[in-house]
Amino acid sequence: MANLDEPLRKVLGDKTAKVLEKGLDLATVGDLLHHYPRRYAHRGELTPLSGLADGEHVTVMAEVVKVQGRTLTRNPGYVLEITVTDGTGQLKLSFFGRKGSYRPEKELAPGTRGLFAGKISTYVPRGGNVQRQLTHPQYKVVEEKSAEQAAQEWADEIIPIYPSTKGLAIETIGTSVGMVLDQLDLPADPMPEALLRRRHLIGLREAYEGIHRPKSWEELGRARARLKWDEAFVVQTALAQRRLAAAALPATPRPPSFGGVLAEFDARLPFELTKGQREVGEEIAADLALEHPMHRLLQGDVGAGKAQPLDARVLTPRGFRRMGEISTGDEVITPGGEVTVVTGVFPQGERDVYRLVFSDGTAAECDDEHLWAVESDGGRRVVTTRELRGGLLGERTWYLPAIEAPELDSLQDRPDDPYELGVRLAGAGREGVPPGCLVAPVKERRALLRGLLDAGATTHGPEIAFVSASERLAEDVAWLARSLGGHARCRPAAEAGHWTTEVTPRGREPKRKSVDAIEYVGREHVQCISVAHPGRLYVTDGWTPTHNTVVALRAMLQVVDGGGQAALLAPTEVLAQQHHRSITAMLGDLAQAGQIGGAEHATRVALLTGSQGAKTRKAALLDAASGGAGIVVGTHALLQESVQFADLGLVVVDEQHRFGVEQRDALREKTGGGRPHVLVMTATPIPRTVAMTVFGDLETSVLGQLPAGRSEIRTHVVPPERPAFLARTWERIREEAAEGRQVYIVCPRIGGQEGDEGDGEPVEQEPDRRSPLGIMELLPRLEELLAGLRVGVLHGKLHPDEKDAVMRRFTDGDLDVLLATTVIEVGVDVPNATVMVIMDADRFGVSQLHQLRGRVGRGSLHGLCLLVTDAEPGSKARERLDAVASTTDGFRLSRLDLEQRREGDVLGAAQAGRASSLRLLTLQKDEDVIRDAREEATALVEADPGLEAHPGLAAVLDALLDEDRAGFLEKG
């Protein structure tokens, strides 16, 4: 008899055991029994011979009708040719070797039925038609039965088909499993008996029989249900123990304080946060106040939701621009008239859009989650469009705060005196104001408006009525008044063919702008932006203030108030610099501790990256080690041993998919005497993130929806079987350049340098595949393929000054093509770039492809993404690329990625699921099983933390958790 730990050589013999261990890494009885069939078939499900296609990997059930051998004429040798049929067609099996040396010759006589597996190929015999064949196929003989038995089994028999490998005969696994099952001696079932009854689950012995030798589909279903439960329950028990242990780990509590930097930061906000923002902030604040480490996932932080259509307008120092043309780093105007920077642009896909109609006749369009800073007699607050539609609008009148007159300049020539121009235009009555004069400094706009009103208006109390036969001029007068902080409304006058603009200039008795109505527009493509100004407000259509906010910064400030430090870990240097600029700008004088003009409760924000000069780096290291910097922003450079913190209280990880478990753990280990709190921010979940969220290891906070990408970006696979597509790719690049547009070409690695693998994640290579293409290898070919175009090169090994110079040339339009590695994956925004060509696209993960694709289509022009690959049709890599091409929905892509790569080794450090400890369980279909298992495991562990009353379960858990995995969850 054999138990689960028994070595296979003791049961199967050395020869078979060595084959199984070498080919499939199966060493024990338990290993083999958990090597489940890949699928099951009966004869009706097997591939019919009439439908076979060249190059297809198939398994067929057929009967031998002819066996013949012949000597090869051109080369010495012999070929055994066996013809089989299933009644729908014929197929030839070819075995090459020496005459008399074939096992098939003895086993596959005419009339024998069998399973045959291999890759279909075709050949044309001399003077004959095209024939299909399998060369050296794997096969399994199906024993002959009586006619009645054979007929029944033909319809009913369930045939397990196991995952195999090259050199391992197809029948070896099934035969070995049968021998093991016949000798299996199991201990007591590790699952509590009461639990099995409660969940209606069969015993373990019955489950192994049912999964490997099912007599019916019902039996197979019961077996799968039990074994899925085991996978879910054991993992959930481990997670429950980790959660219990985490509650006992020490962490310095950082409760909210009063009168600190967070309170002062919040006091500057002229409104309330939304309900959702308050709830998420309260969840994080409560976690930070506990004596054990927070481990929370924040999905959809800045910019999630709160979106406007791409045709909505945003006020910039050069006038209004389309929302769809706004990029990170662009300057926009706040309601206070100040200039601020866009810190994030977040496409939201297609959504329902509503139009808010205001009392001055203007309107603004947005989605249901868009935020509005409004005021009423009850004070100021921030509300969503949904809240306004849901009843708030009927309760009272909601007003929009007035704006301060911003300084604008279109940089166009304005030779005329603005006051005299206004007088002349009012007298003519048929012209509009020149566009350059509308986007002019405050002094000129005020003089122009005064000239228009002096020559063409009458006064009625606080209001001034301007009348004109030109609708355009009347609207321009309203535009000028609103731009100067006043109230204006344009409408048809009593006199036919004339228009009246009622103006209440700023400084007179105020007439406030209110929300009068909300109308449904339809479904449109939308996006939102976040801005760096502490007020998080910008100006949209009709000179209307609108709003966005950030959550993670408030958590960092709470830790700073508690005497600790917060580290923000960004995946790229570009993004780290953006975070540093954004946080510094948002805090203003609150980030100027120790400086003249710094606020009373100020802190400092340090930046630490790998490319900094020695002097700058030394200052940043000193700020971190001394505690002078309450917030330290950085890249992988923060993980180095030389980086020390005085009191690290919070680690914020941005775009978490770019960091491995060990890298995040390296930063957490920099805390002496405890563990820091951890906040993970992500907008595009990857398999481990989704898996661990559902499995319950991370507490989750959600703001709005995840960015869904832009559907106007078209994506196509450029496959190896269509060489004309690749030629067309180079033609398309030349066409785009001729139209004045720009193109990215991305390669997986830099190349041209020994041992250099590029900037991105390590690329897993199959042994027989060529190395991934490097940009330095492609560059000489581009000089011929794209002759005459201006090509720049960008990668992570360039000096920072060189990188900045290349990006500046590309941004300014001095380069037609940017040949780069994944250094451009995050934080690079060039609205004029319309095409993204990704070479060896199958060497990238789904998340990377989605991020790279997002670099184009950022302006008013549609984007095109071309995925160049040599992956064959039907391969997993090709299926992954086809999935990326089929959708731009980031969350849907994360689930497609999960289907292909599985959940990762849930209790180990594997990032992408290649070593999964989950064999039957999947998130796509088994979320209910996982939830129920979590409930049962939590209750069991709370009652018996050490599993003393459940030794069988403890033994299974010990076998699952090797030493490396044991510490994973507290690290991950």
C-alpha cells in the first residue's frame, strides 16, 4: 500500500518514476494524484478526421484499417504507414526507423481502436492528392469489447486526457495513475467531518477515483467539487492564520491628530469631501490608528470617475482646450485665477453623459460621478452629478462659486487699443471680438469690455444691458464678463433680430450662478483629470469650477502628524518625479519646513532616484535618515541598503504591478521594531492583485471605477503568417509622419550591450526561442525601412540629461519616431503621437501592453496600436495578444490575463501564475467557493489557531507551505 508521501519509484519502479519526474516534476504519489486530467472526452467529443486542419494539435479516436511498411528510396531507412478512420475521413500515421523495430507494428493491427495525438501535417504523394498525417504520434490502444459493450462505451466512456510533455508516452500517465489508485492507503480525511456534511462534499478517496477514473459525468462533478474545495479551504486557512498573526505584529499607531499638517491641509479646502472620499479616508485613518500593520489595496485613486466628454472644454492660460487634448503636465486655470499643473489624465471609456444647465444660459457636460463644488444657504460642499439628480436639486438652490479673473494670453498680435476696439465694435454691431482679444490679460479684457458697454449698453440697477444686432458680439460680451468674474446671460431681445446680454460686473451686488436643470445627453467617451493645486479645482465650460481630489496624500500626512515618515514607491523615474512635483505643489508652504515662508506645521518632501547626482542624492538620503523629510518619493533606489529612515510608518506603492514581492518587502524591512503600514494603489489589476483581493488577504477600498481605456485606440495583431502586414506597418509609419504625426516603436530590451535586458520586467524565454528584439538591433534596419524620417532613441541606461533631451525633441515635434523600451510605459504624454508599434509583443504582459497602448490616442486624433509578433496561431501567447486587441477595458483585460496566467502561486512569490498551487480552482468560475471557504476557514482558525484539534489539516498545510512561502503573505 502507498500513502501520499510515498516516492513513485517504490510504486511504479525506477524507470517509470524517472520519466515522470524528469518530464513533469512528479516525485511522489501525492504529486501524481494531483496531476489532474487537462480535459475529458468521449468519442463524440474527439476531433473528427474530416475537420482536421494543417498545423493543428489534435487528439483523435479512430480505428486502424491498413498497416504497411516500405523502404525509403532516397535515404536508407524504413517507414511504417498506418491508415486510420473514424467514419468521417481518413488519416495516415507515419513512423520512421528500422524494419521490425516498431511497437506500433505489434500493437496497431487492422481493427484496433485507439487514441492518437500529435500535430497535423500535409504532404502530396507522387501522382496523388493532398494527404494529412501524424508523424510519430502518441497513442493509446482502446481495448476491444463485445459489440454491445463497444456501442455503449462509444457513446458513454469518459476518457481522461492528461497534460503531458515531449518524450512521455500518452498512456504512461494514465497507467501510472491507475496503479497508484489501486495501492492507495489514505489516512483519515483532513477535512472536518461536520464541514463535509455541511457542504455536501464526498470523501477524499472517492474524489481521487472520480477525478481520474470517472464512471459518469455526475461522479466527475462531485470529485471536482471536493478537490476544488480542498484547494480553496487550505489556502484560506493559511490566509486566516496569517491575518491572525498580522493582528499580533507590532506597528506604531498613527491616529489622526488635531492641529497638525493634515488638519491645516484640510482646512484649506473650501468644501466637504464627497461621501465616497470621506468613507475611504475614514477606513484608511482607522487602519493607521491600529497597533498592527495596515495592508490595504486602494483601487482607482486620483481621477477615478468624475469624468467629462472629450469635447468638454478646460481653461488653460492660452484659452479653452478640449478635454481630449489635455495631457499630464499641461497648465490649467483654477477658479482662484491661479495656474496649476495637470497631474493625471484618466480615460474612462464610454459612459452616460448629462448636461448641467446653469442660470446664466451656459451648460457643462459630465458623467454621473463628476464632482461639483457647490454652495447653498447651508454652506459649501462637494456633490456628484448623481446626487444632484437624485433629489438634492429639488431640495434647494445650488450655486457655483464665482471665479477670480485669470491672466490669459493667446500670444496673438493685438495692435488696437482695447477700449477703442470695444467702442468701435459696439457701434458697428455686426462683428464679433477678434479671438486673440478674448484670450488677453485681465487689464486688456477689462478695457475691451468697458468700451463695449460704454458704447452699447444701458444700466438698470446693478445690471447692465448690452444690445446688439450681432449674436456673436452679444455672446462675446458675456464671455468677457464671465472671464472677469462677473455674471452674464445672453438671450434674444424684444426687438426682432437683436440680442441682449445682461451683465452684472464683479464688485456690484452679486448675482450668483445656479444649477437650473440636468438633462441626459447619451453615451459618450469621457475622461477626467487631476490637478496639483491644493484646492483640486479647475475651470470648465461656461467658466464653471469643477473638482477632483487625492486620497493617498491625506494618509501620508496623518502618518507625518504621528511623528512618522511615509515612502511613496513609484515604478519609473518619470512617475516618481511627477509624484514629487504634484505633492510639493499640493502642499505649498506645508512642504517647506525649515524654509523662509514655510507653514507652522510644515514637513519636507524628498525625491530619491537612481540617476540623481551625488550632491542631490546625499541631501535626500540625509532628509530620509534624519526624519527631516516626512514624505520620501522614489523608485527602486529606495530599496537600496544605503537608504535609511528615521521612523518609516507608511509605504505607499503606486502601480503595484511593476514591483515584485521581494522588492516591496525590502522597503518594509527598513522599519525598526515593527512593521510599517502599507497602502497599495493600482488602476489596472494583475493576476496576483485580483487573486489576493478575492482571497481576502488585502483589505480593499474603491474610489469610482477603474480606468477603462480609450475605445478610439484601434489595436491589431501583426502576425507571422501575414508578412504583408509587417510591410504595411512601415508604410503606415511613413504615412503618419507625412501628415505631421508621430510614432512610438517599442522593443522588449535595449540590446547591443552584453547582459543587457532592458528597462522592463524580466522576459521569460522558451529555450528554443531567439532572444527578444533590442532597440539597438532594430535601429540599423529602421534607417533603411524609414529612410528620411527623424528617429530618436530612448532607454533607461541613457544619462538623465540625454533622456530629457530626447523626450523634449519628441514632445516639440522635432522627431518623427521614438524608438524606446518600456521606459515610456507610464507618464509620457504626447498628444500628437498616433501610432504605437510594439515589437515582439508576445514578450510583454497584458498590463504592460495596455499601459503602452495608452501612450497614443491622447489628443483629438485616434490612436493605432500594432502588436508585432512571431507567435503562432492557437498558441497561448497569440491568444493573449488577440485578447488585448479585442478590448481597451483595463479591468476586463486583467481578467483575461488571469484566465491565461492563473492566480499566481497564491502562497509563494510567483508574480504571474507560472507555478500555481491552484490546479482546479479559478477566480473566473469559483468565487462562491472561495467566499464560502474563507468563511469556514476564518471560523475554524479563530476557534483553533494552531490547528491542534485538526492534525490532518495541519499536515496538509505544512506540505503546502514550504519555507519560502511561509512568510509570503506578510511580505506581499
